[in-house]
Amino acid sequence: MLLEKDNIARCTRSTKIRLRADEQQKYDKELQELFHWVDELSKVDTSAVPESSLAYAAYLRPDEPIMNEALADTLVGAFNEQEGHCAKVKKVL
């Protein structure tokens, strides 16, 4: 799948990203290379490779909380502000 110039402009509009002309050319080239690479990967014959799932990885350990009060106190104490027994951080969103 190759990108066309109007596709890149449409993507930047939909994500509300503003790019200068030089940036658009730079990212256009990088995206084209990425899609060429994906296209190249899709041509690899994987018919001899058995399908697998990594879902089994969730069952490698018991889902039990580990309490280490000393470590928790150290981590919370490393922050400038605390609220109760929690580290207080600035709002990200």
C-alpha cells in the first residue's frame, strides 16, 4: 500500500497536526519507506510456520499482589508532592 500526497494531508487534518512543507516531505518519505517495508514483509512465505498466540504468557505467574512497604515508601517519598500514601503528579491529559 502506497501513500499518496492527498492521503498524508488527510491524515494530518484528521489528527489535527500541522506540518510545514519540508516536514510533510520528510514524513512522506519516511512513511513511504515504512509501507514499502511492510509490503516486503507481507511477501514472505510463512506457510511452514505454525500459528501461535502469546495469550498463554498471562498465565506464567499467579496474579497475586506483592506488598513491599519499604519499597512503596521509598518510591512515594521520591516525589515532591504526596497525597495520603500516594505520589501526586501533574495532570497529563
